[in-house]
Amino acid sequence: MKPSEAMRIAWEAILKNKVRSVLTMLGIIIGVAAVIIMVAISAGTEATISEQITSLGSNLVFVQGSFQRGGPGQIPTGGLVYDDAAAIQDNVSGVVSVVVEQNSSETVKVGDVTLENVELLGTTTGFPSVRDMDIAEGRYFSEKELERKSKVAVLGSTIAEELFGDENPIGQTITVGNTKLVVIGVFEEKGLVGNTDFDSRVYLPISVVFQKFIFNPFARFMGDNIRMVYVEVDPAANLDDIITQIELLLIKRHEVTADTADFAITTQQDIIATQESTTAAFRSLLAWVAGVSLIVGGIGIMNIMLVSVTERTREIGIRQAVGATPSDIRIQFLTEALLLSIVGGLIGIFVGVGGSYIFGLISDMRTVIQASSILLAFGSAAIVGAFFGYYPANRAAQLDPIEALRYE
Amino acid sequence: MTAQQTIIQTIDLTKVYGMGDVSVAALKGVSVDILAGEFVAIMGPSGSGKSTLMHILGCLSHPTDGRYILDGEDVSHMDRAQLAAVRNQKIGFVFQAYNLLARTSALRNVTLPLLYNHANPKTLAEGDEKARVVLELVGLADRMNHQPHELSGGQQQRVAIARALINDPVMVIADEPTGNLDSHSGEEIMGLLHVLHQKGTTIVMVTHDPKIATHTQRTIHLLDGLVDNVVNNGHDVAQVSDLRYKEAK
């Protein structure tokens, strides 16, 4: 039988049973659409995350302190102290600037507005450039204000709006805990980076945080504890070399060995790599789930085709009587299964692309439609159709013509 | 019609269903010869093996033993695909229940065997032309776009006969062709078969109706899987045809 004839017969059979054909295709339609939508969501998430990571600032090395608390009554030891940052700045070559962060949370009041548990971020003057934050209004605090422990604050865009609404916050006073701070600037909107909302924090000189918001009775002997040191490095410098220098310096300063180090150094590349492996795992999980629905769709085709073969036993008998060979019958039903899954796949592409687009519009998630997922889903649909169509087609081909002609 | 050639020759055909103790022999050694251009009836009570014999003669199944030579070719041991090709090119079937494809026009039903004629493929246009010729022969030229449910039983059987003729078979096997028809339509169909016979088509008809059987030249009576006797119905080919066709009209 000529392929064009097989296609024509299959197409007629599909059109003769429109409702059944659509129901048969439903599984494939959903499967293909699911693959496209899920891949679009995960690609969208991935794109968002990688943009966020780049927006952390470039060429960063993160030095994070890890505390080793002793038993009750003992002095907590280890971790990074404020002076470590200065030491890194002074002793490691290839460092452009060093930013220190220590956070706390306090109640913030302005007039009638009271916000509980607002994150305070004590930091240094290099912060805006290292973390890639721009001032929208006013200015950032200066080295002098940092040294003098000036009571000034720079607000994130969200908190500025919550506290002052349409009013200009510059020059206004806010009460943080029991301390009054003067607002000298507001950052531009930055958005959520990872789990950190940069826009709902209050930024102030770290010296003020140490003095007013973190009580550390041991600071006089050990220095002020800090959570994190951000080191911005010269893009031209050797990153591994800088990491080694920082490691050696801190080991010496803290009087520890490499095995008992009370700090950890990570780079932006490490974070990107971690995020990428997480999103890759996420994406392949989604693809598998969608793939399973495609297989379920294929089983649906097989079931309906088996029913169809039984229903059309008489027709098969007639065709055999007038000379259809087993392979003619097999080709006919295989073509039908294939055509069903291809048409289902095409409808699925429409639904998937449209669904991704609509999903991106109505939800917070971003969707990026991947051409590769369309090809993959469509190809899988065709393969699934051929694979699951084979068994019913073969059943039809093996029917005995006499039995088939007698079938009522 | 002179020097008639043998179209069907069976030698000791047997057919056994089942195996071992539960096996049933439907045919126990049937040898018949049917010549080209003959119109033969196969008769017998139910269980006599006439359906089994028809299935083997129609290449729908294999004999268990014995030989079947159709148009000079031994088809006893052909595989399913080869038998399908023989059915397609050498045999036209007319069934009691018409067996047309539902929701398919008379024209497409008639062209159905052409789809499977791999040896002599025809273009769609050639096939349609041929189908028009045979539909005209059976008197349904004006009904070719009708679907089976829009046709009477007699008309459906005419479509089936047209389908049987489309590949120019060496013989037509008719299985109780008038069984589902009223007597008037039955006479018409018999008349049509006589016309075909007159034009030289070999026809083997299975029936249980002695009246219908007398329309043919010879009746082969089967009983318990064996040929009981062969009755010559005693009239010349042409005479029968003329007579019956006039009656049908």
C-alpha cells in the first residue's frame, strides 16, 4: 500500500470518529503541552536566578565566619571579626575593596508607622559598588561617618515607601530601636536576590550597629564579630591565588589550622555552579514528570487502538478478504496511531506554547519557551505513537480472516 | 467456450480443526475439478463441510492435507501474505451479509481491492474509471456516491459483486449470495450472476437452497466432509443464463 493511501485511509478513519480521536489524542496533547510548559517554567526560573546572581556584583569572594560555640558559660570563639576585613584589604594583593556586613533586626518607627523586625544591615562604604546597588535619592554614608559612628541610615526602596509613602524621606528622622537615625539616602529598587530582599532593609554604618544594636561583652578583647566579608577582586587577578592568600592570612590571624578553620571562602562561580546544578536537577525532574505523562498518553493511544481494532474486526476481515496482507493491515493501524499522535503533538505544541505564555502573564513565574523542548516533545510524541501503536496494529494484522469476517 | 481449462483442482483435501482427542475433521478428502467458465453450486446440510471447503477454495485458510491447485498454481502451502495476494488478484468474494465498508461510498467500496493490488498498481483515476465500468455492469452507475446504508439489500449485493470483479478475478466465490434478500432481489442477483457467467466468469456458489442451486450447471453435494455426489443440472450454459436473466428482468 502506498504511503499516501495509508495516510488517506488513516485520516478518514480519524475523521469518522472525531470524538474518539480527540479523546485518544488528549493524553498526547497534555503530555506535549506539559513538557513545553514545564521546561519553559524551569528555563524562566533559571534565567531569573542567573540574572540575580550576576546582579550580586561581579568578581566577588565571600568569606563567611563559622562560630564554634563552647559549652554553657564558655566564651564563644572563632568566626570573623571586624579587623579581619581590614587585614584582608591591607595584606592581600589583587583586592579592590572589602565590604563587611553585620545584620540585626529592630523595630523601626516614624510618626504613626511602626514596622517590626526590620532587618538592619551594618556595612561599610564599599557596599553600593560591591553589591551593585545604586542610590536613587540622597547619598550613601561616607568613610568619615563610618569612623565617627554617625547616626545615619540609607533605606531600601520598599521600606522607604512603607515608612514615608509619597513624602521625601531625605533628612527625616527614624527611630530604630531606641536610636534615632537621620535618613540620608534611598536605594533604587533591587528586588529579591536568592532569599534576600534588598529593598526592605535599612542600611547603616557597621560601627553604629556594633555600638547600638549588637551587645557583645567580649568585643573589647576579641573584636566585633561579623557575619560576612565581601571581597571585590581585580578581574585581572588570579582568583585562586587571592583565595589562598586570604586563607593563609586568616589561618595565621585566628591561630587555627586548615582543618579547624573557622571560616569558609566561596566565590560567585561556586554559587552559580550550585544554582545551576540545582536548577538542572529541577529541570530534569520536571522533564521526567512530563515525560511520564507522555508515556501515559501513549498508553491511552494503545488502549483506544486496541478497542478500535476490536470494534473494526469486521472491517479488517473485509480488507483481508479482498487481499490486504498482514503488513497492509499493520501499516494501516500503525499509520493511524502515528497520525493521531502527530496531530495530538501539534495541538499539544499550540496548547504548550499558549499555556506557557499565559502562565508567564498571570503568575509571578517567568517562562522562557525553549525550541528544543518543542522538538523533544513532538519527537517523543511521534515515537510514543509508533511504539504504542505497534501492539494494536500487530494484533489487527494477526487476525484470522475467517474469524474476522464472522465477527458481529 | 471450447477446450475448457481447469481453474480449480483439489486433490484429497482434508481439514482438521483442533488437535489430539478433541480434533474434528471437517473435510475428509475432497477432490473436485472446476473448469473455467463453469457455474457450480456447492450444497450440503450444515456440518457437511461446505463452509470449510469454500474458505479453502477462497484462500482464506489452508487445508490440513491434500493439494489445492488454483489457476495452475499450488496454493496449499502459501503463507498469509501470498494467500492475500492470490485472493486479491484471482478471487472475487460475494458474501451473504454483503460485507461492505460502512460510511464508505459504493465507489470507494468497489475500489477497495485496488488498494491491495501490489502487482498491478493503478492510479486513483484509472481505478475510479474501472470502478465505473463494473458499477455500470451491475446497474448501479447512478448510485456510486451512495453509502451502503442508503442502498437496498439488493443494491448492496450488487456493489459487492462489482467489488468482486474490479481486479478481473479468475473466479467469483459467492457464499449464500441471496440469503439475506427477499425473493425478488434474490432473483435479480441470480440474474446478474448469470450475466457474469455468460460473459465467461467462473462462479462457485455455496448455498443450502436447492432451488437456487438448480440455476447452476453442476451441483456438488457434500456430506460429512466428503463429496456425496455431483449432479449435472442438465442445461446448457447459455440457455440457463438467458432464461434466468429474462426472469430477473
